[in-house]
Amino acid sequence: MKKREFNKLIKDNPEKFIRSLTDELLELDYQINRRKDELDSLPTKEDRIIKVMEILNQIRIKNQKGGVK
């Protein structure tokens, strides 16, 4: 999403934006907790950060395919 589109979404429908952001953050938290053992087993902090970014990207792709709630 481009910055202009992002700002328009926030301005035009802040409740929808907050709801969407909250849903995405809750899903990220759930997925991280679900994979905690896997993340803890990674040898470095950088590896854990990379894995969390992969999880976040998967959630974003899933949300884009499903549309904005």
C-alpha cells in the first residue's frame, strides 16, 4: 500500500483502519506464540527477527487475498 493510499484509508475510515490493524497484530501475536519453541531454537536474534518478518509477511499476504475486513 502506498503512503497516499494508507493516509486516505486512515482519514476516510479510521475505525476500519484500527480494526484491521488490531486484527493483524492479534494474528501476529497468536502466530508468534504458536511458534515460540521454533523461534527460541533459532541461534541468533537476527534469525528470530527474520522468522518473525516471514510470519508477518504471510499474514499480510493472507489478509490481502481475503480483503480488508
